[in-house]
Amino acid sequence: MTTKSKDPREQLSSVAQLLVQDLLNTPDEELLKEAGEDTSLIIAGTKAKESYQKAIQSIGAKRLEIARAQMAEEKTKSEAKIVSINAARAHRIIAKLAANNDSNLTLAARKLDNISDNEAIELVKELMELGALKDDEL
């Protein structure tokens, strides 16, 4: 025979245990059906989904901002190096690369002897931007 406690905390604990047991014994389909009919749960679920999507977008936007800042920094660094190239130096760099016949660069197949100063400077700038030239090759 079960004795009933007069302590309200014990009574409340018993009720909570019965509710949890009832919830655990309820089939999933029935719980999902009830949840689908409860508008407050639908609203809460929609708000939670929207908050999650906003958080994901915020993280993506922050990552994009960081990546853009890093790219701008790298571009500034490479532009500072590129600006200091003059035509004579560009021709010397191209001649050296063509003479080395580096397998990473296909300069030897081009007719580089007759290119203009502007073309030589542009070619060296492009090679620098692509990372094909190291600082010691400049």
C-alpha cells in the first residue's frame, strides 16, 4: 500500500515523474501530431529556425569580411613590390627566366626578345601576382 506524503515537494516530484513517464510512453507519431497542432510550438520552431539561419548568415558574412581584408592586405603588399619594377629590370627578369627554362613557366616558347617595355612590365607584374616569382628573383 502506498502512503501519500503530505510534503508538497514530494507530491510535486511524484507528479513530475508521472508526467515524464507518460511522455516517454507516448508514441512518436502521437507527439508529432500534437506538436503540429499546437500553434505556439509552430511559432517557437519557426523563430528558432530563423534565428539559426541568421546566425549562419552572420558567421558567413564575418568570414567573408575577414577573407576580403586578408586579400586586400596581400594585394597591397604585392602592389608595393610591383610598383618598383622598371622596364630594364622587367626585361632582365624575363631574360633570366627564359634562359633558365623553368618547367613551372612556359616563357621559352614565347618570343620575348621583341616585346615592348609595357608588355615586359605587365608580364612581370602578372607573374608576381600569380606568385610565380620569388622575392630573390626580383
